[in-house]
Amino acid sequence: MKFNAFKSATIGAMTVLAGACAGQEAMIEVNYGYLPVPTMPLFAAEAHGLFEDFGVDVTLIKFTSGPAQFQSLQAGSIDLAQGALAAFYMASTRGLEAKWVYNIGDASAISGLVLSKGSSLESYADLADQSITAPPGSILHLFHVSQAMDAELDFDRVDFVPLPPPQAVSAIQNGNVDAAWLWEPLLSIAEANGAVQVSNASEIGLHDVFGLAAGGEWVESEEGRDAVARVSRALTAGIEAYEQDPGPTLAKIEEMTGIKPELAQSVIARTNWATVTDQVAESNVFSLTGPEGSGAIIDWVEDRALAAGLINATGAGVDFLNPGPAQMAAQ
């Protein structure tokens, strides 16, 4: 994607700051749990040595599911965990002791609703007495819940079939379900095999914000706050590094996730990436402090998750957010 001048200036400032920090501060060790998806700022920072430039020694630990990350974060075996804001907030209502510290991006433009070949849908209410699939407890599940609520569609009138994404693709292609919420690249795979996309999450005003959760006690410590601030600066600088030379980042993505460069570039181009400045802006979906940012998304998540029985109790609300490291990074 192309970045506006304000973001470019912010990223440029991060690059200058990296040069000033290099070699002047003791390195802080951070265990970072990541998912095998093309998170451009992360892999750009890794490929270009930006974590080291900002004084943080990052060990990347691969996870393939949210629950495994939650357990490791709770146990203290990782310091940071990357995933969806909605998923981590719902986990916090079930006892996960963590704080949300950084928004990396919004993947809603690569999320959508597809129908099986030959199906039609004039409104979401038309799913009454039909079947739909999404990964259970995911942001895609919440997209289904939200659309059903807006259409005043009784949840009991829809046969919800909980499937992991690869199985969901097979189900929609084989006509075993009538509709499916999917992410890329599975969205394109389903369409190539006859499914028809009818909704794009971004175009209908939904947000799939993802970023970093930190261990609650760790991020409250001076070292933890400093570490997250350094990681945040490196992620912002990674955006400019990718813009200037995408090759090393794409190679790192393929090495660590198995995703080929052409597909990675397509996903990266359609994802809205966030900078350090975005975290502290007032009118921004990525804001950790403003009324239109993460707090509003948490309210949206809680309302729909309670309605669908995905959580049984309210959580900490905006207190789940810890903007301190981002504010430190933005100074």
C-alpha cells in the first residue's frame, strides 16, 4: 500500500532513532510468539536487523493456534503474542492475564463471505435455515454474529458449522455448507473453485485488527514497557524497509511461513498497516487511546460475543489496553 506523508515522516523518524539507539543501550531479550501469516512489519524488521538496531534481542516462536499462544503467554514462556484483538480480548474474559499493547494492522480487506456455487443471497436474513461456517471463536465468527444481529436473524435459524479454515474451503467447494467466512489466501482459492464472494468485511465497515498482547505483569515492569516500545519502533521502521526493498522481507516470509512471494505481496498490499503514531492518534481505528480506536472495537466485540454465547462475562473493557509503551515509542 502507499503511505501518506504523515506516516512516511513517522517512519523516517523511527529510522533516524534506530541509528541513534544502536549500540547505546543494553539489549533486552524478548520472546515473541507469531503466527505463520505474512505480517510484513515483523518480517521486515527481522530481515533488516531492525530489532537489533533498536536494542531488542527478539526470539521468534511459531504458533499455529490462538489457544496455544494464550497458554504460553499466561505461563510466561513468551512475552509478546501476535494475533487478533478480538481473540485476545475474549480470552481475557476467561482469565488470560494480558494487556493489548500495539496494533500492527487491519486485515478486514482480505476477509469475506462466500457462497457455494449456485447459491444466492440478497440479504443476510436469507441465511435462515441454511448452513454457514467460520473458525469458531474467531473474528470471522464474530463477523457472522454481527451480520446476523444487524439483519435481525435468529442465531437458531442458521446451522453454524465450526470448521478450521482449510476444512471450511473444502466444505464450501463440495457444497456441504451454503456459506463461509474466509481469509485470504483461502478466499481466493474458494472463488477459483466456484464459490462466489458476496461480502468483503472492509467494504461493509467491519474491522479485523491484529497486533500484540503482552504478559500483564511483564509489561507493567520498566523493562517490559521499554521492550515493547523498542519492538514497536522496529515494526514501524520495518514498513519503510519493505517499501524501499521488499525482497528481503518476502524471502523471510517464505522462510518462516512457507507463503510464496506473489501471494505474500497480494496480502500485504491489501492490508492496512499501522505505525507508532497511529497508536496514539485520536481519530484512528488503531488508536489505543482515542474514542474511535481499539476501545470501540472492544465494545463491538464484547456486545456480539455475549449475544452469541462466545463469552459468559464482560471483560475489563478499555482497561485491557495499555498504551504506555506506544506513547513511549512515539516520543
